[in-house]
Amino acid sequence: MGRKILLVEDDRETASYLAKGLTQEGHSVEQATNGQDGLFRATDGSFDLIILDRMHPVLDGISVLRALR
């Protein structure tokens, strides 16, 4: 059974590559393109895993992680 994954990545090519691979492995992938959107989605949904890029233009990944903790 696949996992529900939140992918927070601002680079479209990288996000597409990761999402495709994870989906092919049977996982459900929801994407956010910046830290602020990622934080909103993470607190609004229930995810088994969050893949979080560290460098974001709106809210950096470390700040998102601190807010989620």
C-alpha cells in the first residue's frame, strides 16, 4: 500500500521527476511549490512523509520544519 506524501519543491523539473517516481511506486503525491504553501498543506492534511526542499523563495525549509515541530 502506498503512502501519502507531501513534496515541497520549487524547482518544477525536480518536483516532476520526484513525483513521477514516487507515483510509479504506488504512492499518492501532493505538491507544494514554496514553503508557505507547504506549511499550509502540511497542517491541513495528514501525510505519512514530507519531502522538504531547504531553499525556498517564500519560506525556507528549516522554518517550515520548525513550525511543524
